[in-house]
Amino acid sequence: MIIESILTTLDEQGRVNIAPMGVDWGDDVLVIKPFLETTTFRNVRATRVAVINLTDDVLIFARTAIAAAAFPTHPAAHVTGVVLDAACSWREVEVVSIDDTPPRSRIETRVVHHGTQREFLGFNRARNAVLEAAILSTRTHLLPADEILGDFRRLQVIVDKTAGPREHEAMALLTDYVREKLRAVPSSRAS
């Protein structure tokens, strides 16, 4: 089962990278699959550790899906890494193996520590819609513009009906980003 999470990694100089990622979830083994050209892949390959954060704050998913973003963190307990302050719970993991066959790696990790800060409230319909919009926003170079815009219109209806302020903010951020990205797409791809 794939669980949407936020990965925090450090580079060799200790700089934090925060990225959304679906993780193949197990009890003691978690598999992450970053694309080879990503900062997440480079950091995990170099340091052989990561922190997989579970949060119900979809604004973090939105901001990190479309740009490098900083959020408050604190040191991890058992790996050289950081935990999001907004994490409900997290798993600190060490790399067991890396398959770097292009275009996407498969990194098997084992959980060396887990923690909980607060109860995970889950995702209501609006939060689910924002998660889907965040994923779509990373696919503007892969999917037809009319498909993306149609999906955004459908997701916006859900947000309008069930969202709170953070979900509205996240959806507006993603909508603006996608509109700008699609404006830059050549007309042959945009239709």
C-alpha cells in the first residue's frame, strides 16, 4: 500500500530537503522511489538515511510539490536527519538497498525508530482533493493540459464544499502554479 508522506533528507553539508512522496508501506520495511534526478535521491544515496513524516497538513504537500520550501523541524532521534514539527508521526529509516535503474530508483529501507507527536486526524474530502491536485501539479509536463485543468475544476468543487482555510490556501497555490506552468507549454502540448 502506498502512503502519501513527506520525506526529509539532509545533504552531506547538512542542508534540509523536504519533499512529498508516496511510500510503499510495511511494518519494518518502507520502500521509497524517488526519480534519479531529484535532491531526495541524491541525499539518500549519499547519507543512506531519511525521515518519513506523516502529516495531515496538506499545505506542506502543496508547497513542497511545486517548489523547495522550508518548514520548522527538529532533530531526529536515531538517524542524522530532521523531523517535521507538523508531523503527526514519523519513521526514521536506514537504507538496506538501492536499485538505481532509470528513471526511478527503488530504495528499500528499514525502520530504526518511530515517533508520534499527535493523533493523525486523516484526510477529509478537501484534503484528499488537495493531495490529488499536488500530484497533478507535478505532472504538467506529462499530461494533456485539458485533462489537468478538468481535474482541477472537479477537485476545486470538493475543496469549495469541505475545506478549511489551509486547504483553500493550498488549492489556490496549486491552481496558480498549474495555470502558470500550462501558459508556458507550447500550444501543441497544451491542447
